[in-house]
Amino acid sequence: MIIVIILVVFLAVCVFIYNSLIERRNQVTNAFSAIDVMLKKRFDLIPNLVEVVKQYTNYEQSTLTKIVELRAKAGSGSLTETEKASLDTELSTAVKGLMITVENYPDLKANTNFLNLQSTWTESEEQIAAARRTYNASVTSYNNAIMMFPGNMFAGMLNYTKIDVLETPAEERKNISAKELFNN
């Protein structure tokens, strides 16, 4: 009878650990899906932003073209998670450059449509940052679960491997020079 109780307890612990690993892996997938949703929302803003800027600028065509190309690549639907993260970084850099360039066009800065788009873009960026934090927290929880005993034994059997957190690119970690921003 004692052996049966020990086996039942052991089986219950195994089921609990297995379910815990599955739950954490699903949390990571869900968190990345939230990032995808936020990126889609931001990508949908790009055509409107480009059209409003086109109305006021004749000199920024290369930047606008690059942004449109990046959006098209993002909409292809055939990107891996790593490629999506890389594309997101490229797009963010291009749009930040565009927003800085806008400083040279006072009429555009005063345009209500542009101001609304800029506000929506900023809100979207904040939502993406929050989704990234959630994703990284989920990844950390998952990685801890698959690396700690006894979860690591089950993770090995399930072929669960460590997932990398999303990191801020080096160029975005640099200190911003106000002098460079305002002297352009």
C-alpha cells in the first residue's frame, strides 16, 4: 500500500512539473503574440504617417521609401521571431530618424493629422515596450523552469531549450546627445 501511495505522489509531482513547463512555454508564445499584435498596429500606422509627411516634404523620399519597404517586408508573414525583432529595430530607427527630420518642417509639426499620428505612434511604442517586458518576464520564468531541478529533467525529455530574451540594440542604449538632436 505504501508503494502505491509513493507511486501516486511521484506521478502527481511529474504531472505537476510537466503541466508547469507547458504553461510557461505557452506564456512565452502568448507574450510574443502580444508583441506581434502591437507591431501590426504600428505597421498599420505607417501608410498614414508616410502620406501626411509626403504632403509637406520633398526631400525625405529615401527615408519614406525605406520605411515603406520595411513595412512591406513585415507584412509578408514569412518572418521568424528573430527576423521580426530585427525588422522592428530597423523600422524603429527609420521612423525615429523621420521624426527628427520633421523638426525641419514647422508646417508639418503643426498639422493636426500629423500630431495625432505622432501621438498614436508614441502610444504604440509604449505598448510594444510593455509587451516586450511581459515577453522577457515570461521567457525568464520559462528558462528558470527548464534549467532548475527537477524541471530540467523533463525539459530535456521534451527537448525544451533556452529562449533568448529580447534585448535593446546597442545603438539604442547610447546616451542621446541633445546637441546633436537640435543642431540638425
